[in-house]
Amino acid sequence: MKQFVVDIGNTRIKTALFDGQGLVDEAYFEDFDTFFGFSQQLAFDHALISSVTYTEDDLKAQLDFPFLYLSKTTLLPIKNLYETPETLGVDRKAAAVGARCIIEKGHLLAIDMGSCITYDFLDEEDRYYGGAISPGLKMRFRAMHQQTARLPLLELSLGQKPELIGNSTEKGMKSGVYFGILHEIQGCIVAYQAKYPGLRVIICGGDSKIFESLTKDHIFVIPNLVLYGLNRILTHNVNFQ
């Protein structure tokens, strides 16, 4: 049984084709028209779409294949204990479920490094509690540029690790953003591990490769984690039909 999952984020559209629980192919798109043309070439049995930019009605008006739209009412293979489930981002739910696809038992922390950095905790009994949200890498650079008179708009490329001591304004900004995020993540992991011994951590998202130095025995970097979560959610709902 082939399943097509789509994650429409703030900046990119990410897709994956699964055969059962096995990943067959994945693709990324910068615009909707290119994604639509690609989708018409595929053959699949079921589809699921998660979107932070399009409503279900918007997508139904533009796409010519049936799909399940990930919403607050979609059945999940985990128990959602979030106090305000109507405000919980669909990508956060998918990241938590995706983490369970990779690590089948124990306490889990999924860290998704996208526009924002989200921390999502799942306990050993598959109960989801929430976590934390903080500004992402690009958002931090943009905030410094937009809220000051002279600081430039910068970015950090893959493989570019700043020096700890920046001897220029640009190098200082890059150091502040990179090491600020690095130590934030490390500090959060230490705090969670103190409360939940044996905690395993999975880091995902577009900026996760920049921080692959975090990889250790209990920490894994899996950029496409959300796609695995979407596939598991789709399978869960297909089985309940």
C-alpha cells in the first residue's frame, strides 16, 4: 500500500512516498504549482496533507486527488494531553509521532528546527504533553536586522560554524545566533533528562543539519522526521476506516 504525505510549511513544501512504513522517495518544492505537477505523476493509495498556509477547502479546490487533511480532529496514534489542543500546530503533532516511529519505547523529545524551534515531549506511555517554542535561526537574524538601525540581515549556511569570539559585527551576530541556539538546545536536553532519565532526543527540521554536532548516543538528527510522523498518522486513520 503506497501512501503520499505532504507537509506544506511557511517556506517549502515537503513530500514523501511510503510503501507501508518504508520511505520510497522524498521531494521538496519552493512553490505550489511545481508541487502540483509532481503530484500528478504519482500513483498512490492514500494521501495526507499537513499545512500551515492552506485550509482544507483551499487544497480541495486546487488538487485533483482525495486526501486526508491533518487537523485538530484527526485521529492520532498518541494521547494528546495538550491543554489547548485547538492551538497546537499540526507539525508539532507530526514530529512527536515521527519520533515514536524511530524510537519505539521510552521517553522522547522531538526538537524541530524550522521557522521556530519547537520542543515536543512524549512519555513512555505515548502521552503527549507539549514542550516549548522559541525563535528559529532565520527568525533571530531577521529580528536583529529589523529591530535595529544598522545590523545587517545575515544567514548561516550548512557547514559554516562561526568562531566563538566574533571579531567583527557580522561574525559576532553569527556567533550569537549559532551558540545561542546550540546552548539553548543542550540546556533543554539536560533539563528534560534530569526529569526523565533515559530520555532519547531526535532533532529534525530544515536547520537541523547545521547542528549535527549535537549527535550523540542518545541524540539523533533526522531532518525528515515530520514526514515519517505524517505517514504513521495516515496509516492509523486508514486502519480505522
